[in-house]
Amino acid sequence: STLYVLPPGFVESSCRSRIFWMKLNKLFLQGKFFQLEIYDPYAGPVLLDEKLASRCGYVLSEDVWGNPVFRTSVLGCHVANEADELFSLTVNIKVSSFPSMRAAVTYTYPMYCSYPSWASREIVCEENYMEVSVKTDVPAVSNDYTVAWMSALPETQNVAYQQWQLMFVSPSGRKRITVSDAVKLGYSFNNTLSRVYLRAPYHSNESDVSVVSGVNMNMVTSTSMYRQRWLLLLIDTTVSCPVDGISFTDTALTWTVPSIIPTLVVQESTFLSKNIVMGIDDQVIVDPEENNYLLEHNETHIRITVPIGAEGGRLKSSVSGGVYGVIYSIDLFLEHTWTDAGWQTTKYTVIKSITSPFMPQIPTVINNTVPEERLFNVAFGHFLPDVSLVAITIGNVPFTPREAQYHGLKVYETLFSNRTKGFILEVSFDDPYVLKEYVNRNETKYTLLVNYTLSMGPEMTLYYHAAEVECVIADIELPEAVGYCDEKNLYLTLPTFGLHQYWDLYLGNTLLNRHVALTNGYLAATNSTHLILQIPLFAVGVTYEEVSFQKIKARFDVVLKKVRTMETLQMFSISCSFNYSEFIICHPDGTVMISAQMKTVPAIDMSKTKLRDSSCKPREYNEAHAFFKFHVTTCGTSVRFEGDHIIYENEISYEKETLPGQSIHTITRDPDYRLTVLCYYQAKETVVLGAFVSDSATPPPSGSGTIVSRSNTAAYRRVRQALNIVSRVSKDESFMEFYEPNMVIFKRSVEPVFLEVELKDESPGVELYLENCWITRSLDFNSTQRWNITVDGQVILSDQCAH
């Protein structure tokens, strides 16, 4: 490798509390690999690895922003020491584009640290090692003999001459080893001009864990021993550091360290806390409360509380199990200085990198849509600045943010007051990817289906979130129909907007399409805006409200129903009176109405016309017309079958008056008058007769209308076998599926019952008429409580039964 000049801004360093701090700017290392070498002026460069780091007092990690950080103790390996006051260290930074580090560029960076004010004892608790350094001019043995010291005394007789040895005391017993053997176990021991130091790894075999004020402490109890001709030096090099003490809530983290550590304080009664400071990274926080930090202490604890998201730390977005959340990290240090009778001054430093557990943060979708603008405005947040929008799917169509803008969608970021951000999406109601559904009477429900794809944090983990936003507005105008009539037809005109898309026209329960219109003899025409329906007076579907000779009051009804739900929205009716001198109306229930016109010369008396049954006379008449009304089962009406039709036939005739005389020939001045009446019915046709039954015991309320019972009632199916007749109840009006015989059928009082009566006898002389039909509450044919639907073939319209 070749030495190069450092790029400006690549390295920052400082000296804080006898610790070298060096930080590398990660922006200079993007897409590259790096290594650190410790340059020893005598041995040359030494590659920094994990095993060397803990033994030599090095820490290589990252700060909360991902920048590489290197820290080392001024008593670390390969650090130049001038009189225990001035320290220097040179680091080689090797950068390469290859993992093998070939063709690496090497930058040399020297660091200097001045630290003249040593305490009698200084302890550093780093991430990967514990270090204690003690002045060698302190008294060899305290006046207060501890158990550890007393147990070490017998071993002093075996201490080698002019050689440092270490005595470890643990629950497993005592162990006396040389310094070289301690190095093999991961320890580092040495002495300087005025100090002795021991560096130990966490959780070694010689260590022990004890609980102090609720905090687990890793402790190495050791005595350093040195013997000369007239001198035996025993130095307490015990060290104890916290390994936990971190707790979290939803809003804050708390770091707790014991105020008094018994293994480090011989006489607790003489303990006096002198100073406590906290810091972040390598900077002391002079006024913690100014940054919303809380530093508090009492006789047992020192506690630092930091709000989640506070300055100095970093909130980072993360994804766990498909759930979005945040992780908060902060690098803290604590310095506690105290005095006690055993030691003049102890400076206790703990450096702690704290990372919270994953904290789920459910994003919210805020619907800021203003219906009047016909524009969806959807805010999606709240997110940290390290979140970016990768793609957005509308319906089933994915877009990148740029593609969305090209399509006409608006996607942009917005900042919130709490330093988070969100993503705003604007989509027109009329966008083809917005779902539209006709609801209620005159409203449209617009539905925006969105699937967000976000990139989270520096790891760029993908996060998916689906959202559904709805807006219902009254933007549909129900059509208004206009009706009018001419001499022979009724006309209905209504707008074509929404027809077949939102609603359909029905003739009763039958969809009024072109086929039905053609079959019924209607004429349908459309222009760019309206449908015009022409209905002949005597076409199927026309209701005759009043019929008399020379006058017909006819009505035509169509129902507007929703396409999907078949819900009735409104009914359009056109009613007109027609002056007709001659007509015949065959009603579905078998009622026949005839207006016969006198066309004879000389004229006849229309009051004397009759049907085949001479008792059937005209209901109304004048000198030119006679009006008859009868049922097909009366007045001598005959019936015959032709193909798929049943034909009922009767005849209107005039009974001539004869002059008295003796001749065998009849003499009359009246002309012949015979008018044949034919009614054609489909042999197989479903005719629905509706009946709403009310409780006869409850009088109807004042005003028009009828009280309709809404309670569930049971309709019992009854099968009657007589003259080879079978009756069945159909499940619906298609008469394709039927209930089983003797089965109890539950129906609401407003639900229709579809009854079929079939004549099995094929004899041509046998006909089937629906003569009497009624409803009872029991199976008894003679039940006195009954509601008639038809009597003698006539539909009954009464207070108890409405057609």
C-alpha cells in the first residue's frame, strides 16, 4: 500500500478522560473496505483484531449514525508514554475497493493526549474490557484488612524475586499466576513510571458476578504483588463494572449505576461522592436538563434518563415481522469521582452504547379528502427521515413516484411538527383506477385502494402497507320521467343517464329489456339523452283503472330498481283516459270487459243485448253501445285449447222482437246482431296475486294504509289429491324447485308464497279453474278465521286482503 494525504473531513479525533477518540466519516467509505493498524515505532504496524482489542484496550465500533469509531486507553498497547503525562498513538487507516484489501490506500493519522491529573485510582468500564490503574506511591496495605488481602498474605512468601505476579480470588478459589500467564488468559498487566494497571476481559474464568443495588456487576478481585530485597509491594487491582442496568419505557430509557460498589470501597462510612458528570460520545453534557436529560443520584444509585428520540441519539426506522417500528440508539458515558479512607480519590468511568428494543409504530392513514373537490387527499405517516417511498400501487397497478406523477397522480412529502414526515397522495375521483359503486339512492361510493412500498432505514428494508380510503357523495341525480298520451298509446320518457349502469327499468318483477318490450308490443327509441317508450293502450302491462263503455282510464307503471341489489328506487306511472267506442279487455284473473258498438240498420235496442247466458245483460248501455263485464267461468263461456293457448269464447247477441201473426214464418223488423268474443291466455303463465294479511283483531289506524304484521309466521304446505290434482309450493317464482311434501315452510308476512296447482288428468273434457283460494291460520278447511284471495275466480280486494 501507498501512503496518502488524508482527505479533509475524513477523520475527527479528541482526547477525553484519558481515552483517545477517533471517528471516520462513513461517506468516504461507501462501497469500500477498511482496516486499522496500530503503528508501533519499534515493531511496525500491528493489525487491529477483536482479540487484540480487548487485551490492549482498543474498541472498534460504530456511532449511532454508522460512522466507524475507534477508542483506546492512553495505557493501551503501543501507546507512547512520556512521564505519565503526554501520550501519543499513530493509526494507519487502510482503504480498499476489495475485500482482500489489495491495492489499499493507507492514511497515517497520529493522535496526542495530555493527561497530567491522574487520580489515585482510575477505573474504566469499556464495551469490551475493564481497566484499573493505581498509583504506586500509595500505602502498600490498608489499615483495614479485607478478606481478600488477608487471604493473599500467605502467598507472598512464594512471590518471585523482582517479578510482578497476580493473585486472583474468586468463588472457585485463589489463583497466583505470572504476568505472562495472565496475558495468555486475556489480561494485560504493566507498570509505568508512577502507575500499575490491569486490563481484564468481561466474564473471564477469574471473574464473578454480583448484584449491587439491583445491578449486575462483573468483578475481578485481584492483588498485584512485587518483591525486592527489602520490599514487598501489594497493590489492590480489583475492578468491577456494570453489565446491565438498562430499562426502557415507551417514552424513555434509563441507565442505572450503583453509587457505592462495595468491592471498590473499603469503608463505606468514609465514602464521599465528589463529582458526577454525564456525556454523549466524547462530549460532556454540562447542563443535562437543557436537553431534557435527567441525571439524578442518591446514596444507592446514579440514574440517567433520556427521552426516546432525544438529541444526541438516533431514531432509526426498522421492520420486524412485517411491522414498522423504530429503534433508538445513544452512546453515553458516566464519570463518578469519589473519595474514601482506603483511597485518596477514585475516578470511575463507564462508557455505554445503548440500543432500545424494537418499538412498533403503526403508521396512520389520514383521509383529508374534500368531497367538493372530487379529489382524494390521503396523508400516510408518521415516518422518520430515513424512510423513502419506493412504489405506490393504485388498485392493482404499481407506480414509481415518477410514474405516478406522469399518470396524473400527485405524490409528495410533507413535514410534521415533531420532525417526522409523511407522504401525500392526491387522486381524482374520476381516475380509472378508483373504484366506483352506486349506493343508497343518489350517492356514489368512491374507493381508493392503495399499497405503499417503503424503504426503511440504512438497511433499506422494504415495508408494505395497504390502505383503503372511501368517500361517499351525493353526485347522482335520479331520473325524472315525463308521461303523455295520444289517442291510442301511452308514452314514457326518461333520461338514459345511469340506465343499466346504476339502475334498470322493471315491469313488475320482469326486467324491461328490448326483448320484453318487443314481445309486449312496446316501441322503444333512444336519442343521445333520453329513452322514449311507446305503450299501446291494449298492450301487456297496462292496468285499467276504470272501464266503461266509450271510456277507459288506463295506467302504465314501470319501476326503477338498482342494478345489483334490486332495491326499488321509485315508480314511474303514466295515467290517461281514452275514449274508445269498441274494445275487449281480457284481464289476467279471467275477467272480461267488452264495449260493443251498434252497427246495424235499422238500429237495435242495446239494452236488450245479452251473452250466451241470457241472464248476463250489459252493465251499461246507451243507444249506440253496450258494456259487459263477466268472468270466463260464467255466462256460458266455452273454452278450448289451441297449441300453447287457452281460448275462451262467448257471444253477444240481440233477442229479436216478433210481430204477432198466424203465419208459420216469424216476422221481425230487427236486424241480426251477433258479436263473437274471444280471449286468448297462455296455457302456462305465472300470475302473481299478492296479499298482505293484517291482524283482524287490531283495528287499522286512522288515515289511509294498512297495518302489516312483521312477525315471523309459519305457512303450512298442504297437498290435496282429488280428481288427480297436485298442488306444490315453489321456492321462487321460477317454479323450478319445490319444497318437500308435508314440510313446514317459514315465511315472513310480507314474503310471497308461490303455489302451483296442476291437473294430471289428460282427459280433454276436464278443465282446471282457480275458483276459491284463501288463507287460514290452521290446517282446518273449515276454519272460520280466513282471508280470501279469490272467490268464484274473482280476486278479492278488501280491508283484509290487498292486491
